[in-house]
Amino acid sequence: MNTIEFDIRGQICPSSLLTALREINIHQEALRDRVVRLRFLTDNRDCVATIPESARTMGYASEVRREQDCYAIEVFGD
Amino acid sequence: MTEPADRTGGGAAATEAATAAEVRRLRDRHERAMGYIREKINELLKVIGTAPLRPEELDDETLIGLDPIGIVAGSFRQVLAHLNRTNEQLRFAREELQAIFDCAGLGILVIDRDQRIVACNAKFREQFGMGNADVVGHCCREVVCQTDRPDRPCPFMHTLSTGEAYRCPDWIVGGRHYDIVETAVRNQEGEVTGSVLVYSDISERFASEEALRRSEERYRDLFENTNDLIFSTRADGSIEYVNASWCATLGYSQEEAERLSLLDLVHPACDAECRERLQALLRGEGGGRVHAMLIAKNGRKVILEGDVSLERASGKSRGVRGIFRDITDSQTLEEELRRREKLESVGLLAGGIAHDFNNILTAVLGNISLAQAAAAPEDAVHARLAEAEKATLAARRLTQQLLTFSKGGSPVKRLASVAQLVEEQTVFACRGSGIFCQVKTDPALWTVEVDEGQIGQAVNNLVLNAVQAMDGNGTVLVSADNVTLGPQDDPLLPRGRFVRITVRDNGCGIERENLQRMFDPYFTTKPGGSGLGLAVTYSIVKQHGGQIRVDSKIGSGSTFTVYLPASDEALPPPENSAPAPQAGKGRILVMDDELIVREIAAAMLQELGYEVESVTNGEAAIARYELARAQGQPFSAVIMDLTVPGGMGGKEAVGELRSRDPACRVLVSSGYSNDPVMADFAGYGFCGVISKPYRLAELGAALKAAMGTTPAPQ
């Protein structure tokens, strides 16, 4: 499965969330077909809650990992 | 509208002012529009659940370039699509659940906290005969239990009040049995709002279980109350279960039995074939009829006969089941019968041999007597003759023993006390053996009807047997006492009053396998033993209506016990008997089919001073007797052989003679010394008796005695 990574460090909500939602919208078919995973790197703590919750309401699954200096949020088809 | 004066100077200013105003208007409009856009974007962001836009983060141009409304709208489309999919799944799940609810083979009832029916499925309606009646909203008490009594406690309130699941394994409604499980239904806050009850109709299962329970009861009743011994073992032979009869017969409790192996119980005397058969069964090799000998807890031998079958699981032997019957008593009786039959057949043979042998001995002993009479006492030949007579008398004793168990060898009984007889025979048998004998007899010993010679011989044999068992050391204890046997005693012994004679030694004891055969004729374990002693003793005791028992333990010794039926009569006072005269005068007729007997009898009678004639059978005797009477030379006495093969014997001839001459004096003589006629000669018309072989003095005494008597009337 292909993983597309987006570095949105330096952005805070809501702009970081809007960026994530935009990419989810763009890649919605690939996500549903489970051929791609989106990986967002963020240093904004709020995104850890807002991005996974928004993804869940749209029918996607997500995983959050604590990286060296940021959080990695992966969104993929459920 | 502007004035014309202002068109030149004031017109530019006016235009500039108007432009400025337009710019302000447009700026205000832009700001309002952006404010509106930010406000709506913030509303959308709030719906999404994130923070509002901050002006410092995104300026208007960046905001417009980002197109947040488009982004959020796109996201909402996805949210909506996801909700639609979820709703579709929920609808499908609901329909699936409803189908399960309706088609379930179990009755399902949903009630609220007040026990009002919320829903129920078709099976529930069928179970309680509701048809299509509208029961929703009704209290389940009215519909299911058909009672409105609130005082009757409902166990299903437990779940409604506590939230805990509850199961009632046997709830009876309308005569049917239900297994009911109740589970709480909760709202989002976790509060109990009702419950679901699942009804499983177990009436058939309950009936089956009840039938099975009754069937088990019947089988258990049979199992525990049967007289047969029922058992089951595991593959290694360890006992799995036994029934009450098994426990009672072998003396073990159920718990003790379960710690035993079947092979532990096999009696040491059980033959190798039986033992191998049981081991083969445990190995899984066949089943069928089994004859086994087990040992009870108290050491008693238990003979069993029955059938066993293998219990298999997955093709392997799991153990053995069996039903046995205790045949110990019948087997013992059969052995007793076989022993009797054996004795009778051997006795018949022995009787014939003894009879013939006695005829020969009559000639031998008679000639010895005559030779002794002819020889001077100081002559060396006299001593040799005495030895020959001694040996011949020993041979006569042997024939007496043989005759004891010959057919018809009834003892010549008379009322007696065996006390003195027991003492005499014990002392006599122990003499010279080095064995110490102790005799104890009850002073008030009951009398018995016995042949003293035979009983003396029996006691002598038992004491001799005890002496020989002790290898020159030890003590023989002999006692005679009175005993009354009742139901509490050995079942093989008769009930009643008995004189008990006990001979106990502390010798080597008797091997278990030999106990079975020790009374068999010619069975002996002693080098040089005849095997007749105990057989004769057994025969004597049996012919007196008594019983003989033996208990023995290897290394500790043996105890023989004889039971003789006691008499109610007291002993008559002793009589003084005068010695019989030897010589006599007169004519004697001898009838015997054996030439040697006729010849020696004639010679002996002539030696005693009598005139003798002899004949070979009864007919000839009658004819010769009648002829002598007719010629005026009657016979003083007739000595007749009891039986004559192929002709008239003395038993028949005496009647004929007495009918012709009631005063005739007839003596009976026979090698069958134990024949009933010999015991009761007067009853058969004889005046006297003389057993073959006989010595000169015995013949003379018997003849004199007979000639001095008056014949009993016919």
C-alpha cells in the first residue's frame, strides 16, 4: 500500500485540519480502495484529536504515533 | 446630483470624494463579506469540532486561496456518504435481527421495567397460545403466568432490579417446563430499562430425563437388590464398581473394593486356567462364561460362576463387566456327592474283593488254627503258626476296612458311650510313637448308637493320622463333648444334638489342594500310606449319620472334628458274659459255594468234635436237611453262607428251613461281615453268626452259643 506523507508542522488548527481534510477529500477513492494511506506530520497537539475524529466521521480509520519531535497521524480506509 | 458651478474646480474634488466614498463602500462591503465568510467557516469548523479561524493565522487572501468552504463541503459529502452506508448497514442488521427474532426456535419476550410487554416473537406466541392477539403493553404476569397476584414473587424481577443476568432452569407454566434466561436491557446511561427473556421449552427433555431417571432407578434397584454379584473393572483390572451383593458375599465395603484389583481376589487354589482366563479378559481377549474362585476378606473361599463381557471404547478394551452367581454351597454339595459316589463305587469293588479274600482267609486261618491245635505249644512250629495267625488277622482287619465302605456295609450298632472307646483308641494309637496324648471327655457325655468296632477304628485312624503328621514330637489333643447345632452353625451340618469328637495336632498341617481329596480312597501323601485310613473314617462317620470336618493351617497343625448323632436313651447296666465252650457234639451241615471254605469248616468242626456234612447251595442244604430228618439222623445245626452266586443263599434258605423245621438252628456266615443280615441275624431267622475268616475258638463259641438258644419265632 502506498503512503503519502504531508508535513504540516508549523500549522495550527484549524488550518492544519483543513489541510488534512483537503488531502482526504482529494484521495478519498484511493483511501476507500485501500491502495493509499495518508501520513500527516504535525507538531500541533490539537490535531491529534481533530484529524482522527474528522476522519472517523467520514468513515476512515486512523492511527496516531508519537515521533521524535512531532506526531504522525495515519489515515486509511476502514 | 452635483451643481454646475462645481463642475470645474469643485468637480474634481467631487469626483475624488465620490471615489473615496465608493472605495469605503466597497471596502466595507469586502469586510462584511469576509466577515460573513469567516463567520460561516467558523460555524462549519465548529461542526467539525475544531477551533475557529484566527485572522493572524490566515489572511483573507490566503483564506480564499485555501477554500475552506470547499474543503468542508467535500468533507461533509464524505460524512454524509458514510452515514448513509452506516444507516444501510443498520437497516440490514435490524432486518436480520428481526428475522432471527421471528424465526428463533426459542420464545423471546422483551419487557420494560414495569414488566409490560414491549415485544415478543412468533415462537413465544406459539408457546403460550396467543395467536395474533395484541399483547404489547400488557403485563407479562397476565399473559404468561395468567395471574394478577402481585403477592406471588416473580423471580424475573431480579434482573430488572439488579441488572444481573438470571436463569431459571425449570419454570413450570401451564403444565410445561421451561428453561428461562433473562438478560437486562440498558439505555445509553447504563440504566436498566427492561429485560429480554428467552424461553426454551424443555418439557420433552424433562419427560425424557424423568423416564431415564426412573429407568435408572429400576436398574439400580435390580442392581443393588439382586443376589447376583455384579462388578465392573478398568482395563488394568482395578475394580470400578460393585453391587451390594458383591460386597456382602466377599466382605468388602464399596470403598475397599474400589482399591482392589480383580486379580488380587483370585483364590490361591484357583487353577492356572481360571487365572489365565481372567487375565486374558482384562487384555481384551473375548468374554463369555467364567468359572472362578475368589477369596473373601475373611479368607473364605467363594466359588463363582457367571458371564463377563468386554467394555470397549475406540476399539480398545476399557474394562470388564460381569455378573456372577455364588455357587460355593452347591459346589461343595456337589463335591460331597461326588465323594460319596466315588466311595460307593470303590466300596462296591472293595466289598467284592473283601468277600472273596475272606473266603481265602477262612481257609488260611482255619488251617493255622488246626495246625496250632495239632502242634505242641513248646514246638518251634507253634511259634511260626502264631506269627502266621497274626499276619492273617492283620489281613482280616484290612478286609474289615474294605468292607466298611462297601455297599450295604451297615454298622452293627448298639447304644454306647464313646468316652472309654475314645480314651482306649487314643492311648493305643499313640503307644510307642513318642507323641504325648491328652484326652478330655465330658463326664456327662451323651450316648450314641454306634458300631463300637467301627467308631473305634475311626478314632484310631484319626489319632494315627495326627501322630504321623507330627514327626515324632508334639501333642495330640483328643476330646469328646456334647454339642447342639443350630442355624448359626455351619449350614452343611445338620441341626440337633451331637457328640463331638475332636482330634487336634500341632503338626505340619495339610496343603490346601490336598484338603479337597484327603477323604478320597487311596489318596495319601505319606510314603507307604494305604490311603484308606481317612477314607474309612469318613465312610464310618457317614454310615453312622454323622459328619466330619477338617480345619488345617500349614505349619500350625490340623483339627478333625467328628459329629455323631446323640441318642436320648441311657446305657443299660453291664452284663456278665461267661466264656463260650470250645468243643461239642452233634451233626453239623455246612453250606458254602467255596470248596476251600467247606473243607476247612468241616475240618475245624471235626476238630471240635462234631460230625460234618457239606453242600454248595441253599437248595441242596434244604434237601440234605430234610433227608437227614427223614432218616432219623437230624442235624444239630446248619452253618450257611449268606450269599451264593447263581444259587439260593443262606438269607433265602433259612426261611424255607424254618418253615419246615421251626426248631432248626441255623448260623449265618459271610465274608460280608458288615452286611445288615450279619448285624441283625435274629431278625432274619438265624440263631447265630460267624464272620469269615474265623479261628477255631471263634467257630466253637459261635456254634455253642447258637445251639444253646431258642430260635426266634418267624
